[in-house]
Amino acid sequence: MGTIKMTWETYHTKGIKQKYVYRYVTIEKLIDFLETNSLFLSRLDKFEDNLENIEPYDINELKVRTQTLSKPEEANPEISETIWTQIIQNNKAELRAIQAKLTKQQKHRFVSCWILNDTESFAMWDIYGKAGFAIRFERKYFQKLIKDSISLQTEPTSKIDLVVAGIVQYQNFDKMLFKEQESSLKYSAFRKHQAFNHESEYRIIGFMKEILEIPGLKYKLPDINELEFELIANPRLDRFQFQKYSGIVSKYSEKHKLKESELKIWLDFRNTNY
């Protein structure tokens, strides 16, 4: 194995107050984590949010140019049909160029998303239903773990040039027209629309010069039984379901037992016989 040239950086992490990072996963993704002792870094163009990694200038261009993709009903009569056609064609061409540039940028970035919090989140449990589980690390330990695991990486993950741990910056895209310079970030992959700010997201991002035609990368961690983390079951699991999933988890790790959710007593209080 050749020398790994991957470098490390943190982004806006010194002011973090929350103790933990959570990743809410399906049983399939939980087993994959336990089986491979690695994190999956998804390529950014595979995310649901189309605007991942967008820059302030392009946000403004997108907002302005989408306003005239057809001739307005109350169009200025002094402007000819020929000019309107040219305006619309120019706007569409510019928007296509932004799409292409953004997609290309996204293909150079690989991301693992976590939620910063001191407690579990009912909202996140609701997203995953009864098949959901949470992996919880202490944030400072997790951040050091990622840094210390750089030397463990093999190809293609070792092709990452820079890995950055940091928090997402949520911005109001509607007000960016007059705040383009103030809205600039060192890494645009940490920018999301303010509509997502309920997530309180913490990210591990791998930046790579090369484009790999794969959906993601496996970021290797030490042996699963060496790691310090907790596995939490969805609070809506009944006793039978909890025991079944506990048995599945025990096959992959002797050290990490599936824990009942700390929120379960609040869900079950009305129907509990004391």
C-alpha cells in the first residue's frame, strides 16, 4: 500500500455545544456498518437536495433567470418578440450551464451526514419508522477517530485529497442577492438552504480531484470492538421486536449491545402498569 496523501481539516467545529453526533439508519445500513466497520461516504450528486455545493453567485443567477423562462403576460410592448425569444434562450442556456457545473462539482465530493444533538430526535425516528436505529458517538471522540483513521484507507477511498469535518451553514437563499460576499463559505459543500436547519447537520466530507463513477466510498475505521459508540433502538419497537434485533446486532459485535431508546418511557407512560 502506497503512502496516503490525504490531509485533514475541521470547519466551524470549535463552537459546537452538542455532545453527540447521531446517524439514523435502517437495519440494512446498520448491519453494513457493523460488518465492514466503515462509514459510507455518498457522492454528493446522489443526495436528494439538488443544490448541494451551490455557490452564492449561482444561487442569484438561478433566482433571477428562472423568473423569465417564458414571455410575461404583461410584457413591455416596446420589446420585440425576437428579443424576448433571445432573452429566454439565454436564460435557459445559463441555467443549463449552472446545472452542468454544479453536477460536476458534486461528483468530486463524498459525504457522511450526522445529526448534532444532546438527545435523540422524535422527528428523525419518525422518518425511519419502526425499522430505524441510531448510531451515537461522542462528537469529539468521533472527530478524532475520523482523523486517526486516515492511515487505514485503501483504494479508492485513499484517493481522497482532503477530508474535512464540520457543521453545515444554513442560509436564506432568497436574501443572498444582496449578501453574496457575506454568504461566501470556504467549502460550499457545507452550505444548505435554511429550510433544512432543523437537521443541525454535522458532516464528514472527502474532497477528491478525480471523478469516480461510483455512488460512494467506504471510509475504514478500526475493528468494531475497539470503537466507542452506542446503538439505540427505535422507541416504537415492542419487546418482541427489540429482542429480535438485539439478537441480530449481537452477531456482529460482542461489545455493543442494542440499547432501548431514552424516549421510550415518554411514549409508553400512559399504558405502562407500575
